[in-house]
Amino acid sequence: MRTRKALMTTASLAITACLAAPGSAQNTAQRAPAAASGVILPYQSPPRHLIYIATPGDEGADDQSGVIVLDADHDYRFVKRIPYGLAASELPGPKISGMTSSIPANKIYVTTDGGSMIAFDLKTDKIAWTFKGEKAPVKLQRRGSAADGCCERPYTLPGGKTLLVASAYNAWWYLIDAETGKQLGRIDTPETPRSHNLAVTADGKLAILATLSGPKEGTAGVAVVDLPNKQVLRYIHFSDAVRPITINHDGSLVYANVNNLDGFEIGDTKTGQMIKRVELPGEMWKAKWADPNHQHFGHGLPSHGIGMTPDESEIWVTDSANDAWQIWDNPGDGRNPVYNPAKTVPIQPGIGSSWISMTNDGKTAFVGDGSIIDVRAHRVIATMKDEYGRPIHAVEKVLAMTFRDGKLVETTNQFAIGDAKAVEARPERERNRQASNQN
Amino acid sequence: MVDPWPLKVSPVATEAERTMKIKYPCRHIPLSIAAGGLLLFAILAKAQTPDPAIAALNAKASALDAEDYRFVQPVCTRCHTPEMFLHSRSWSGWQGIFNQMSGYGAAATEEQWDHIHKYFQRSLTFIDVNHADEDELSAILGVDEKTAIAIVQRRTDRRFQTAADLESVPGVDKNRVEQIAPRLLFDPPAEDQ
């Protein structure tokens, strides 16, 4: 009986509903088109874009210490400072030589001239482990840096599980487990004995390992290494000691700053030949460089800092003689860059700007004097500042990282290098730009 | 003849009733189907009947950008009316809302998300003229990359103060600026300062 009543009630309700005036149900009178074909995706939580700045940098006198975090979504305002755990008497601590990160390990890694690499857990901002390397049989020292052990520039290999790290100016490189800090292996580069800068291709097959030495010391400039087999394939000699480098997307070309040059040289990693020397017009720098009373030259050379946009359309080179970043358009196969003075980006005078990093989308650049640059507009749009509003001038270096739900999901490396996807998309972008210019 | 649908069931079932229960354990199925069918008909009939108030909201939402709204409607009005989103927010604010709705079950194809983004950016998003990057300027102001770059270059020399100031940049469409004038911010919102 109860069942029957319930059924009758349901039927009545149904009839009533038929006759009732439209109420709260969603209106579908305007029929939408059939849903587009494809996989249904949930919306991803909004990303948080943070800038991690390692301090103190080279030649810095602004007493910064720790990793300073800025919020790129809110005008680069200060978020926090992650300390190195030093006693007050030790601050600001040894100069930082580089920084890298790992998505699967959710960590950043800071290398110091004090002889160590420190891993920070990005969930807690606490030190996860410290790697100190090994004693060198022959100690090499440079301007107060560690005489042996670890570490110069670090690099996270594709996949994020292994780090490749330069020893402290010795003739080898460490392979380190990104999660635990355990040493996995070593690559010896006897003909490029002062390990310093590096770049690795996106497929992890090729590493370009640079030495802080050159012809005057009787050494090559960079070692081209078959990374999976840990074998040096060949060495490339440049005209002088190699300083910062960048590589194109497949690592076939290496662009290197060298001592005594306002500009750069290009090496072919397949042939092992230096194929081109690219100079800023001589009248812009040679007299200043020859003048012993001229202003400060950061790192003791006219150009210490080089990078390229991810699509490889522009090569950015710092120019201490003119307190600017100079830009070369880089058409075709990248072997014949063309200086474009219309794109010059002036920076703060007298500080020096010794390196460049870029976001993966190539929109924003971060440079060594603390300037943040809009890459397409070629303009400085902000200055890195600490919690007291003080400009940060000596940093070493910057990672632009994206977080979702507190987890690292995208990161950059500290060097601005070519990216295969951006290179692939470049022709369409250039067509759009040309069409835009014609309008 | 045994009544298959006895109105009364005696406390002690007869043999015939016991047989019926075994033979037709779900003897109410036909009535259930009928009632369910009526209910479904009612819902469908009601769904086909436009609610003037909601139809007006949809018309209002569609008037902002009819082409993209065709993709917005099936995803963003499945559970609520357009009234819930017919107001402006910052782009990061909208991203937070999309994320919240996704948590409630909203889902779309990549193509639908693209159109949804375009709809909200073009029609319902505030833009901070002195801080937005070139892509956001292009999407919301409807300008090409060259003009967006010119806007960024101009504001590094001198910040924009007014809509008329923005219109002075070659390539910026005055009509578009006037259309979205209420959504142009020349100083960051309080929470962003």
C-alpha cells in the first residue's frame, strides 16, 4: 500500500511538473553547439609564478644573503628570503656560483664558492642535503673561492633526477642524485681543466662543458661531451679564455663570451671548429677597453653575459663598455648574427650585468644587475628589490619557477638557451609579426 | 480468477499471493516505468520551455560575444545561470574561479577552454594597463603584437593615466577602448599594491 501511494505521488508530481511554470532549472532554450570534439579536461589550478634569486653574487657589495623570492604575478613584490643557515658572524656567506632546480625532487640547488652545493626542499624551504665533493690532488684557487671540491655551475639534466655540476675549477664534473645528493659519477675533462660554465641539450645527449682557461694556459675552451657515455667527443678552441656560454636548441652551435672581446665567438660542436668572431662595432668599445682609467668592467672583460631567446631569433650580450645589453638578430641557421642597435637595452650604469636568464616563454629576462626586462619591448620593466625595498644588484643567478598547489611544475635553467619548440614556432610568429608591421 | 494487483494484502498471505510474489517479485515495475517516464517527460518538457528571466540573462551574456558564448554556455551554465559570472574580475581572479568550478565538476575540451578564456578575457576581465604583459594587452584590447609592444615601451617611459592616454598609442582602437573603459585599470587594485 505504501509502495503504491509512493508511486502515485511520484506520478502526480511528474504531471504537476509538466504543467508547472518554468522555475529553477537551467534554461537551455538557446541550444549550444555540439561540444567540440576532444578530450574533456578539468581546469588546472591557477599557476603561481615565483622568481628565486640566489645571493650574494659576484662582485657584490650589497650584503645580500640567501635566496630571495619575488612574486612575478604581483609586480615582483617580495615574498620571502630563504636563509643558508649561517651564523650572523658568517653572513652574508660565500659567493654563490649558480643555481638549478628539479621538478620531481621539488628542490632547488645552490652552489657556493665556499665548497658546497646546498639542496633546499621547496615544500619546507629547509636544507635537504649538502654536497661537498672531494679533495683535489692539485688545488686551484680563484679569487678566494674554494680550492677544491665543489662547486661551480650546476645544471639539472632532462628528467630532473640527475645534476651535472662543475667542480671548483678543477678538471672534472660531478653527476649527483637530485633527490639524495649522492655522487653518481664523474666526467673528466683534462684539456679543459678549470670547470666553470656549461649547457646541456634538451635530450640530454650532449653537454658543452666550458673551462675558465684558454690559449694562454694552453687549453681548449669547451669540451663537447657525449653525456650518456660520459665521453669527451672533441674540444673547441676559442681565441681567448671562455666565459659565459649559450647553445642553440640541438647544441650544434655554442656562442661564447671570451676575454678581451665585446661580443662573442661561435663554435661548431660537430666539427670542433670556432667558426665566427662577432664584435660590437669597434668605435663603441675598443678605446674604452684600452683606457686603463675607464670605468668598471664586470668580471674583467667587456662582455661577460650571453644568452638567446628560446626561439633563437635574438642573441643578447652584455656590454660593460656602454652599460647595456646589445642584441644581435639571429636569422637562418644561426651562423651569421646581425647587430641591431635599435634593440639595445640600457641598464643601470656602473653596476655591471654579468649574466642573463629568461622565462621559458621568452617574454621576460632577468639580468645580473637586478634588472627585469620585457624581451619583446626591449625595455627594463622592474628592478629586483628585497624586503626593505633595496635594489638587489649582485645576484647569481635567477630561476623563474611555476607552482601549482604548492608543487613545482615548471622551471627554467639559469642560462638562456635555445628551445626546440620555440624554434619550431618561430616561422609562424615571424609571419604574424610581418603581417602586423604591414598593417 | 486471482487479482494480480490486490488492493489489500492480508497479514497472512494466501497461497495465490505467495505464488504471485514468487512469479512477479517486482510487480510494481510497470507503474514505476510509467511514473518515471512521466517525470522524465516533465523534466524534458520543462527544459524545452524557456524561462524568460534566464533567457534574458543568456541573451545578455551572448550579446557580449555571441560566437564564444556558444562554447561558454554548455560548460558554465550547466549548474547555474549566467548571472553568476556577468561581472568583471582580474584575469587571475577568473582563473581562480575556473579552478573552483573545476573542483565542482566543470570540465571542457581544450577547444572549449580556449573559447571560454577568450570570452572572459575579451568581455569580463579588468586589465591593469600599466602592468599587463603583451599577450594580455593583445587579448583584452584587441591589438596586434606590435601595438602591444608599443604600449609596454610607452609605459616604461611614462605610465598611462587615462583611457585617452591609451588611445594615443598608434594602433589602439578608440572604439574598443571606449567599449571596455570601465574595465581599464590605471593603478593596480588595492590588493595588488
